[in-house]
Amino acid sequence: MAYISTPRGMTGTAGRAGLPQGALDSVRRRRVAAVAADLVLVSIVAFGLWLALLVLTFGLSLVILPPLFPFVAFFYNGLTVSGPSMATPGMRLVGLELRMDSTGARVPFINAALHAVLFYFSWMLPPVLLLSLFVRDKRCLHDMLSGVIVVRRL
């Protein structure tokens, strides 16, 4: 495991090697709240975009608009997590950020987008989300597969 330092230069070895003290405290509860907030925000953006496209095309776009939510969610997660805040608005609201597991660096767009796709696929098999209850660093399967870790913003 690579050594991780926080943006403010705090370093420590509590729990997982390289994570500062308290980086994983109450991450699961915060993630649930962040997901709820992000689902509301993505729904609002998707509906607004759907309505705008519906009006602009005089209803002709109804054929292609139903799968709009997954595209909005893909770019919402990819762009916000790979941005300077390293978190979606819901994650920022509850004090979380997403980092690369191996280096602690900012997550590139491709990893952030992959994380979103795997997260939404994991909703098809909800028991997969329970994996975080048994893993020491509180990561879900989609976190492990995309190479990221969710930590508290300290």
C-alpha cells in the first residue's frame, strides 16, 4: 500500500497504512446520505435537461430521451469527482472525498466514471453493497474494482 498524505499535509498511520487519524470514521453513514443527495441532484438535472430538450425539439426527442438519467449520472460523477473538490456535491455536503487507493491522488475522469457505472450496476445486486461491512477500510466492491477509496475530508 502506498503512502497517502492529505491535502493539508496531515499524515498518520491509524487503521490503514498512510491514512490520517479518523479518515474512515462514520464513512458508511455519510455515504448513504451523500448517495441520497446526489440521486436527488442527478434527478433534477436529468429532468431539467429532458424538459429543455423536449421543448427545443418540439417533442420529437421523446424517442431518445428515456435513457437520459444514466448519461447525466455518468458525467455528473465523472466530472465532479475528478474535479478539484474530489467529491460530488452530495459527498461535499457530508464531508467526504474520493481518492485513488494506491497513491491518495485525485481520481482521473475515467476512474470516476467507472466508479459511477459500477456503483449503479451494484444496485442490481444489493448484497454486494454489504461487503463494506466486512472490509477493514469500509470499501464496497465498486470501490475496489475502480481503485478508489472514500475518506472523510479532514
